[in-house]
Amino acid sequence: MGQKAVLCCEESQEGIFTAVYDGWAGRYGHENVRLQVREEEDRELFSSYINVRTDAGKARKVSDTVRRRMGGRAYLDIARAALSWEADKGTAIYHTIVRGLSMADGFRVMQVLTDPYVCRVSALARAVAREADHLMGFARFSQLPGGVLYARIRPRNRVLPAIAPHFQDRLPGENWVIHDEGREEAAVHPAGGSWFLTDMEAGRGPDADRAGDAEREIEELWRGFCRSIALQERENPRLQAQMLPKRFRKYMTEF
Amino acid sequence: MADGRIAVGAALSEKLRILADAAKYDVACTSSGTARRGNGSGLGNCVAAGICHSFSGDGRCISLLKVLYTNECIYHCKYCVNRADNDIPRASFTPEELCRLTMEFYRRNYIEGLFLSSGVLRNPTYTMELIFETVRRLREDCGFQGYIHVKAIPGAAPDIIERIGYLADRMSINLEFPTAEGLRRLAPNKSRALILTPMRQIQNRSIACREELARYRHAPQFVPAGQSTQMIIGASGETDLQIMSVAQRLYDNFGLKRVFYSAYMQVNEDRALPALPGGPPLLREHRLYQADWLLRFYGFRAEELLSQERPDFDIRLDPKANWALRHLEQFPVEVNRAPYEMLLRVPGIGVKSARRIVQARRYGAVDFETLKRMGVVLRRACWFLLCRGKPLQPLRLEEGFLADILAETGGRVPPAGEERAFHQMTLFEAGLTLPEMEVLYGTEGRAVL
């Protein structure tokens, strides 16, 4: 058994894929490799720490290989897992790719749920997809003077790249901004154009409080609707909280 | 009726309050069944699994702007809050108002689209013409591509139903009651034939339209998300077997996408209606939804689940556990060899986990630890399973013993006051009327409907 190798990389998909490339090329022995996507306080003894410099070319090679040998479905799961907020995502992705490339038919890799790393990637991907699904429903735009639609969110996972295409398809003719306050980044969509990501500090986004009276009127109509549609005889705040966790409500018009 | 009528030009907020309140007893708020990409210029698209935008205080999903066009109704359905002789505020929207509300709510991502139902103003055809004009404006003048669900009124002219069907994603006609007798007694202006005729019309038109689509890619779509219906339970003395048999016939013979069940709620005092001292039968409704799920995704038939001798579910147990306890001779099941159809019948194993098991066992034996990671509810399933010939703990395949374990209440019927707390706890585990649940369970099972 060789020495453990801890590859320290950026937590983006590009960073993780670069580490996958370096981990492979470094010949540490796959069973010894761990990816660390964030700073950790305690360093393990008897492990060598390698800093990975994100390299678009290496990452591209890995993503091409994954797509070619493991297929679009597996690639999508891995890309989603890379958006997870969980710290072990890098290691799970590394070993899932190792597994996929060791199989005669790598397209079936995501079915090998008896492999704990594959199972983990699958679980992370589901969690990301679930939060993205939530926010496709729960994100709320308010219209600013000038007509821009502006939404603030604070998701656990980095869902912006997963939800922006949905909103681009849905609201093609609108100028809109979805602001992930926790990560201080935003997806911006110019009317008729394509969305892009940009840095945006919390509190530095457009001032949603400047929305005018017309906007307040629409918001009040919506709040009234939500009150009217509930059946008092079936009131059930616990079920409501189960379906719509409280952490989302801070940014929702009707709460 | 004229007394309560809101003046023309009443504030939009007041109309919305009245007409949302009047629509709240309608169950379905799902936006599933259509996948439609945006067209790059209008507003909106549709996602096959549907999207829940909010959840109201009762825990139900808000996906669509669910309103009545009008609650000025000439009918006298005994159970309905809008019946003509009730003294309540009345209002009607205009097509412009509904278009504005839908578009402004949709742009802000409050909703997936519009769910338009109505009381009967003058006559069914006249009312449906107003609904048609609303939906036509939304689609043609506003360029709205989002989801539209229209409730058809029994007795409307076939021509107007057909014209609306080419604009709506889903149509539904309420069955109202599981038995024709109940309908006669409680909805004197409606009859079984009046309800089934347009249901058949929509089904036939949909089939013809799919054939046209197979030949011409750009043939117009007719009700692409299919049709659904709903019935009130607990108001007309029907058995669970009657309810599930009707649901099964609707799925088999009318090609319905969904049947919704609505626990009867007492809004009118009427001698023809039962008193419900324990509140609406929510737990029974919950069991019916679970059984409905078994019909649609688990390959069960109504007559397997219930019989003339036992026409009602044991309300303590979910219907699958109910079935398993009466077929203990089929257990235990070896996880690594059992066919998919049998895995589906094990309490605690769902469609997703059964599929995962079948895939994973090709690459090695599945053990209990793996089952757990796959999402199998082991505390229920372990009593029916072997992994490589071994159980998780010694099995006791005895009806009484297992009933205590599988009863979600820990083996006792919840007293009336506790029923609600219990309901809240378990609602999420079973199939419900929410698009969210369709997301969890996947959509493949629906192809067979």
C-alpha cells in the first residue's frame, strides 16, 4: 500500500476534473487518492498534500473522456454532484470515474450502486437536482423600475447553473437576474440573449425595495390568493413545512 | 343571489379573493404531463413532471392560479358551496382580468399556469364560451406557453369542448361521486351519462390526435397532458371497493391520467348530507391515494386489494401492507432473484428502489446495507426479505405480529383527535396529488395509462 495522496483543488467542476487528471497521472494508486475541495483545519499524518492548479485543458480531457466512455447520463450525474455543497464530492467523483473507466460498459456505471462512491455521487446528484427543482418553483421575481425581474436565493448547493437554462427557456423576452446571495454570484439574462454567471456581492444587487406601487399591488394580489386557496378545515403547518422547508420562505413573496 | 353580487368593476383583489375561495375545494393543482419548450418569443414553457410553486397552509401544492370564472351558478348541487340558493358573495371575472393575473403571476414565477373552472352562468355552453375566450386570448394574444387546465362542464356542446381542448393542456370533468345513485341524490342537475359523454369525447379526440401527430409532426395537439377527474368520498355511503373499481374502470376504459379523491367537507347544512363529527375523512382519502398509486405503478388490480367480503381498507395499514398480510405465503422474497414485479409488492420497496435493485444485482449480490442506501424503507421491508438466503433478523410471518409492526400508528387506531397529527406525519411517504411526488416517483409508470 502506497502513501495517501490528498489532492487539494478548487470546488468547481473544472477544479475537480483537473484533480482527477492529476490524480490519474500521478500514479498514486487509486485506492490512495482523496480529493479535498475546501480548506481543512487538520492535516492527516502520513499523507502527502498536492495543490492542484485548475487547468481548463486537463478538465476538458476528463470531461470528454467521461462523456465518451460513460455517456451523457452519467456525465450529467457527475456534473450535478460537482455542484453539491458537500465536502466529500471530489473524492466520490474521482472514484466513480475510476470505476466507470474500469468497466467494459462504462455507460452502466451509475447502476453499480453497490459501489459506495457511485452511490454517493448518485445521492449528491439527486440532492442537487432536488434543490434545483425546488428553486424552479420557489424563486420569486419582483419587477424593478425599468422592468428588470430580480430574484434572490440562498441555496445550499450551487444551483444557478442548473436552473438558469430553465428560466432562459421560460422567460426569453425578459431581462432577469437570479442572485445567489450566499455564493455572491448571479445568473444574468438579457432579453433575447443568453444567460451568464457573474460575481455579485450580497447587498450589492439591485435594490428590491425600490419596486413601485404597481409591483406592491401584484404582490398583494398573490398573497391574497394564497390565503384564499387554503382549506382551514385541513390546516396542516407540519405538512406545509415538509413540502416547503422554512429556509426558502425568507425570499418568497407570500411568506 | 342578486344581493350578494359584487358590483361590476369591483376591485380585482376582491374578485380574486371570492373566486379563489370558491375554487379551493377542487383538488388537482398539478401541472404535469406536458413537456413544451419555450418558443423563444412568447412567455412560458411546460415541464413534464410539473412544478410546485408554493404550499398553502393546508400543505397542498400551489402550482396553478386556480380560480372559478364565476361563482354565479344556476345549479343546486347539495354539497357545493356555490349552489344557487346559498347566500354568499358572487363575482365573475372578465377574460382581460384573468389574462392579466395569469401573465403577471407567471412572469414573477408565482405559478405554472392557469386552472380555470366555473359555476354555471346561464347554461353550460354559454359558460364554456366565456372560458374559451379567456384561454384563446391567453394563447393567441398574450403568447402564453405555460400550463392551462380547464374544467369542462357536463352538458356543454361538444363543439365548444373540442375548441377548448386544442388550447388547453389538460381537461377534467368531475365524476363528483363514485356511484350513480349518489350523484342523482346530491347533484340533481347532473347525471352519470352527462359526465361520461364528454369524457369519452375527449378520449376519442385525443387518440385521433395522437394518430395525426404520428403522421404529421405539426398537427395541433389536443389536451396533451390528458384528462383527469375527481370524486368526493365519504358523502354518499360508498365502499372503498366501489371507489377503487370506478377508478380502475376510468384508467382502463377512459384512458384517464389521474383520478383525484377529495375527502367530503361539510360546507352546507342539508338533510341529504352526512354529518361528520370527526371532521373530513382525511385518513381514508390518504389510503385511497395510496391504493390509486398501487393501481397505476405497482401492477395491482382493485379486486386483489379488496373483495366483497372485505370491501374497505383496514385504515391502520397502508393498502400494500394490507395486501401483503393476506398473502404471507408469497414471502419471504429473495432480493437477489425475485422478479421486479414481486419486489414491487414488498412493503417498503417503491418503484425507484425496485428498479435500482434489479440494475445493481447484475454487478454483485445486494445486501441489506446496499438496500438501505438505495432508499428501501428497511424497517418495513426487512420482515419480508432475504438477502442471499439470510434475513436481517429472525422472521415471524404472522399476520397479527406484522400488523402491529406495519401499522404506522404502532398498532392502534388513532383516536379522532390524533388522526390529523398522524396524517401529517405520514402524508409524505405515500403518493399524493402533488407534482412533487411525481418528480420523486418518476414518470415512466404513466406511459401505460
